[in-house]
Amino acid sequence: MDILDAYKFCPICGKPTLKKENNHLAQCQTCGYRLYLNPSIGAVGMVFDDKGRLLVVRRSKEPAKDTWHIPGGFVEVGETIEAAVSREIKEELNIEVKAEEYLFSIPNSYQYRGIERYPLDFFFKCKIIDMSAMKVDLSENSDFAFLPPEEIRLEDFGLPSIKEAIKRYFHK
Ligand SMILES: [Zn+2]
């Protein structure tokens, strides 16, 4: 189930009369308040070094623990997706990157505590501005590597949306 099935109480009038109308809308049968389900925005950076190698990180948590991953995270309220890419990669690896080119978006879904969530991941090609203090944040990832295109294997990536991005970018 998604969050529209889980919510019963209207956040405006407080009555237990929220009713799911379709896959993106629930409406309160008492006051008419409309609650929309929108995708959350994921900002993902395909970072390349000056030799054309792709920066990958190894996931330290489930889902897809220990597989290669591409760094990124959720966009915060008031933030651009480009700024979110830089912020997330700074948090994960302590490097400065700049999102140079929008590549594509891939809809994603996963369960959190039994509730289906629907991120929409935006992929950007990024260049490195400064990696002199590079250090992996171990709370999110256990390792990182720069992979030359010929060493990128689809089966080493775990999450479906990341596999799809690798496939699309490298035409594998
Ligand atoms: Zn209401």
C-alpha cells in the first residue's frame, strides 16, 4: 500500500474521512481537502574524473548492500536538483562536484515500513572541482572507486534504477 491508503485522518479538519480517489489523490469527505501523492525527487551524480572514469560507491546498507552504487540523495525543500547533487556528494565523499549536464530521469519505488514510496531519480553528469580532501562517509558507503568504462559491469550494481542508468549511459 502507499501513503494514501495509510492516511485516514484529514490534516485540516481532523476527521477520519480521507478517501483515496486514485493512485495520486485522496480527498477528505468532510471538508474537501485534497491530499496529493507526488514523487520525491532524487538527485544522482554520475561523476567522471579527467581520465573518464566513473565514480562509484559501495553501499553499506540494505537494500542492495555491498553492491556498487552511484552517489546521490533526496532534494530538500527550496533546493535545486543541481545543488542537491553537489550537497549529497559532498556529504558522502567530501569532494566538490558540479552538475554539468542533465542526462535522464528514472522512476523508482521501494518500501519503507510497509509503505510504498516513489522517488523520481534525476541523473546528472558531473565534473570534479576539488577532490583533495576526499573521504568516504562510512555511515552510507563502505568504499569508493573510479571505474574505467571497460570495467563497468551491470551485475556489480544492485538497485534496479541504478542498473538502468548504467545501461542507458553506457548502452550495455
Ligand atoms: Zn477534512
